[in-house]
Amino acid sequence: MNKLRSTVSSSVRFLTAFSAASVFSSAAYAAAESGTKALEEVIVVAQKRQQSLQDVPISVNAYSDQKLGEMNINSVSEIARIEPSLRFTTASFAFSANFSMRGVTSFSSQGGIQPSVALIIDGVPLSRAGEFATELGDIQRVEVLRGPQGTLYGKNATGGLINLLRKAPSEEFELAIEGSYTTDEEALTRFMVNGTLSDSMRARFSAFYKDREGHIENLAPGIGNDSFEEVWGAMGKLQIDFSDAVDLLLTVEHRDSYNGGQPQIPTVVSDPDRRAAIGEEALSDIFKVNQDRQTQANIENSGFIADLTWRLSDALLFKSITNYRQWFSDIDQDIDASPATATNTLNIPAVHIPRSNLNPNSDSEEPIVDKLNYASQEFRFDLSNDSVDWTFGVFYQDYNEDQLAEVALYLKDTFFAQEAGVSLPLATGEYFGYTTTPEAYMTIETMSAYSDLTWHALNNLDLFAGYRYTQEEGGIDHYRRDVVVADVPTCFSTTATKATFTPDALGCVPVVNDTTEFSVDSSIGEWSARAGISWFASDAINFYATWARSFVGISFDPGRTTTPERAILEPSTSEAIEIGIKSELFDNRLRLNADVFLQETDNLQVSRLIPGTIDTEAFNAGLIESYGLELDFAWQVSNRLRIDGAMTWVNSEFGSLVQPCYVGQTEEQGCNIDNSGQGSPNAQDIAGSQAIDTPEISYSISGRYEIPLEEQPYNIFATAGWSWQDDTFFQLNHDPMSTQEAYGLLDMTVGITDRSERYQVVLFGKNMLGQEFVAQAGETDGVIGRVYVRTPREAQRYWGIKARYTFF
């Protein structure tokens, strides 16, 4: 509570100083360029109704399709490059990637955990992080809302949310073709057509195809590069006007991707046999691997939305949003990240075998399969008049997911104590066969009702409050078979690509032959709420203060080590206080918005690696407390030059949380807890440590300069964008070797655009300074290496050209 009072006091002092600076800046108006145009008004739907960005009492930033297009931002994950409050945590594959804000994330390397940052597409909340790996496509605008947003948007928005709005059909005929090519061999083609079908029907269709060579070179003979991508997608929208008051917007979309994910790249390996197997060339380069299998995934997802709008009167509107989505992925990766195979072990202690006969889909799909589908329905009433803006709604979702993730390994007996939990009487250096085949079927049923009211108490004063109650029921059916057998003909045989286990055969005496099967369920009732005040000190300045609460719903641990007691995780809850100011200065040439916040998140849902193994477990990580400052500005310096910027400073700390020590950690470095009862410390309390994947300071600044050519039908423009972030910890144990030091990235574009917006040609450069960095780092000392990293495409310099032509 003392920290809360101190933070609020500091916030008031900051905002008072900020206001004084705003007034002082206004006095300097005469120094500004005479005749400079004003900034365009930004309209957002952050409160589920159209409002000016400056009127919304929420810390929010918005990005137009023009800005994202000129900066060549093509996917949802790339938004984190230009939005400093948003972090994208990469992983081997899409289903375990995630976003974070304000130190709040739900990172899980094995799936099953609901996200802490929500993604809303055309009014529909997506349910799993795997769906977040999507192209922006035919978009109108992206809104980034910071802090808990559960009252209006439901569960899974404790850190904030990304609101993606795509273009609806319009009456004008339009056909656009766009193509781009980059020096790292990405070819992207887009197509869009829009027009009127009849007096009451309009349609819009868009499609794309992308093919990119992998930027991670594989040194193994005959194996292709990793992190490649071949993906196509299509979306159709049909708007039907039944009357002047009733219309229906139908959306159908599909996406099909074959990609190389983000492979685990060993960089520090202590075992000499493993070092020799991988080779120094691969170990010394974060853009190279040496493994006998290519990392690959097949992903298909599709969706249907029916959005019905009925204007009951000038003040009252009814909305019905029906949604159905399905997602499928199958995955294959070289778990040992080396060129070793079961028939050529290179003497390393753990060798991955891609398939086994005990995997139910061993002959039809890849070893790791995730299938999900869900349907949702929302009914909403919106009332808006001079006195109030009131929203009331109900929401229902039925979610189903089936996950299968087999791991088959060829292990030295010395490794069993760690990986299989089995101690053999003597260590001979012989190999054994090991497999575990966990399958989990997970269901969640969600029902909620909500109401949110803004009362225009005075001409310049709004009071707002909202409440949402959610009832959620979830269950998991888990089946797993664990087998460890000696490498003898009666028990086990293997090729380089497939193992055959026969633990039940006559004469075979398996070391382990266990089956685990259980079903557990849970039911919760949780609430979200908000309350606050917004004071318009003038037409150009808006002060606001708000309190908000949100939660992440039922999540699961479907992995290889789960038990009935910890298969279902407790909900994660978050509360925040935010005080902010939104201002427009110099006759709306400068937009300057800032806020300070204090946020507490309890029972954070994450997963962690079990030391010395390749196994992970999901759990509730206790309390995270964060406070900080967020700042956004847009400055129309002259008719030719505009500068935009954003900055986030966040101090985020864990409460008391015991974690395993990292490799080599001493008592002086905090490894001082005997968690095993064996008389020596093996754990640490990370209380006060920084939240994972949360740099203390991040900022971005970009400028656009336009040169109008009076005698030509086109203008020339150039943009430059610089983004910077502080040091980042990737692991809960705060291993200093699994940390990314601070770095900055510079992007630039030069282009020409027709004044009638008929065509545009852009030359762009990404990471112009060639800054190398990693997007994730971890440790599996007994399997992959003391340190492994994942290197994103953006960690290299590349160039490209993009051209777009539109027929009207």
C-alpha cells in the first residue's frame, strides 16, 4: 500500500509537470511553421464504439494501414517492432509463442495456457497464442490497448490487447495487386477486389501468397535451411443490407502454412562429444545449425464470422457476433539439435528419433499434433445519447483442443536419472530406447455477462464504470505411456528415422512400461471491472484516472510430466491503476499522450524447463508487480515532415518465487535453498527479479518526409524508424547466459506514390545497421547445450522492393 501511495503521488506530480509543460509549449506556438496542416483525427473503437483517440480514457496507440504498409509491417508479431509496450516471445512453433505487456505474459513452451494479451480480430477474441501468428492482410487499423481490458473484452486481457480491424466492403469498385521481393529471398503477392453486387449487397475478397527461403543455414549435408516459410491465405467479406436499419457482414477466411519455425540453435555446449558433433562453425554463428532434420510445421486455420447490426433507434443499437474457428498444426523438429541419429549417435548422450510405433499417428502426421476448434456468440446492446454511453452484453464460447506430443529418444544409461527418473545399477555407456506419448483432450465452456456505462456528468466531465462476471468450466482427459527398454532385439530396434518398441513382447524386460490416465475438471467464477473519471480541461486536454481488473481463465498442463494435481492451473488475476493525460497542441499539430500505472498480477501462468531434461511443466508463478510510464506522440513538424514516437518505462518484479538454480550458480549468486533435502542448495528465490521478456526501457521513433513534385503526378517520400530496447531476461531462473543485451534497430524506406493513390513503389531496408540479436534463449545442458537461442529473421540486414497498383 505504501508503494501504491508513492506511485500515485509520483503520478500526480508527473502529470502536473506534464500539464505545465503543455501550457508552456502552447505559448511557443509562434515559433512553429506558419500554415502547417493539423494532424488528422484518429478514430478508434477501444470502448466498442467509435471515438476520437483523445477522448478514450485508456492508454492506447493506433496504427493505420498506410503507416504499417510503408514500414513493411506484414504480420501481427511484427507490431512489437514499433510498439514499445508490446513484446512478442518467439518459440519453436506458433502454438507456444506469445505476447506480453507491462511485464505480464503467459508464456508456455508446450501450449495449453491461455494468453495474457488478447488478440481481437473484427470483434472476435482469438483463444490461443498459436492463432496470433497471422498476417495483417487487408487491414484498416491496429489498436494496442495497454493494461487490463476484461470488462468489455472478456478474459485473457490482463496485460492488454491488440484490436485488429479489417476493411469492410464498400460501394466503390476497387482492384489492387501488390508484390514484393527481398534480398533474403522472400516473395510476397497480394490481391484484393471490392465492389457492389446489387443495391443491397457489397463484397470484398483478398488473398496472398508468401514464399521465403530460410534465414538459418543448416550445415548438415542434404538438409534444407530452417525458418523458411510458404504460406497462402484468402478472406471473403459479404455485406448485406436488409433495410436501412439492419445489415449483416459475413466473413470467411482460410490460411495454410508450411514453415520452418524457429529452431533451437546451440551456442554454448560443455560436453566435448556434443561439441564435436555439432562443430565449431555452427556453435559460433547464431544463423547456423547442424542437425539431421529440418524443423518444420504444417498449420491450417480457418474462421467464419457473422456480424449482425440492427439500429433500433438513433440512440440504440443491437449487435450479434457469431464466430466459429478451427486450427490444426503438426510439427517435427530435431530435439537434440545435432547431426546425430540413432544409427550414428556420435557418442552424444541423448539422440532424437523422429517417430516410433507407439505414436498413434506415426504413419500419418508429424510427431507433435495440436487441433482446436471453438464457437462463440455475443449479443450486445449499445445506447448512446447526450447523457450516457451504455453497453450491455452476454458472451458464450465452447472450446475444444486435442494435443499429442510424442518424444522418442535414444539415451545413454547415464542420462536416465535425469530424463526418465530411473537409476540403473551401473553406468556402462550403453544406449536405451525411451519414449513418452502424452495426449490431452481439453475443453472449456465460458459464459459471461457484462455492462459498462459512461455518464457525461458535466459538459467536461465523464464518470465511467463497468462490471463483467464470467463462469468457466474446463476439463482435461490425459493419457500417457512411458516406455524405457534395453537396446536388444526382443525390446527395441531402430532406424535413423523410426523406432520400434516391443515392451510387451515375450522375453523383453522393460525398465519402464507405465501407463498414466486421468480426467480432472474445474469450475471458476471470476469477475472483471473498471471505474474511473475523465476530465476535459479544454478542448485539447483530457485528464483521466482509472482502476481496472481482469483475469486469465482456466489453463492446462498437458505435458509429459503432468499429474492430476497440477494438470489444471489456477486463474491469473490482474489489477491496475492508471492516471493519464491526452493533449493536442499547436492547433492540433502535436499530439502528446502519457500515463503512469501501477499493476499487480497474481498467479501468473507460465511454463518452465525441468533442469537437465527437455521436459517442461506449467505452473502458477505467483505475484508480479509492475509500475511505469507510457508516452506517445505525433508531431506534424511541417507539411512535409511528420514524426511519431512512443516510449515505455516499466519496472516489473516477481514476488517470492522459488526456482531451480541455473547451471554454475553459486550461493553468493543466490543459489542457497536446499529444495531436494539432500544437503546442498539447488534452488533460489527470485523475489525482486525482473519479469521475463520485459525490458525496463523501450522506445521507438519514426519520421516521414514527403517531397511533392508539382510537375509530376506523384510525390516522393522517405521514412526512417529507430527502435531500442533494454536488457531482457528470457528464463525464470534469470540465467545471465540466457539474456539479450540492449540493442537498437534502424529501418528505412524510400518510395513514390501517385497523388490519386493509384500506384506506389517502395524500396525498404530492415535492420540497416546489421544488429544481431536473439528473440529467445534457454538452457538444456544435458540435451541441446548450456545455452541455445532462437534467431529471428529481423536479426539480419535485408533489403526489399514493393509495388502496388490499384484499379478504380
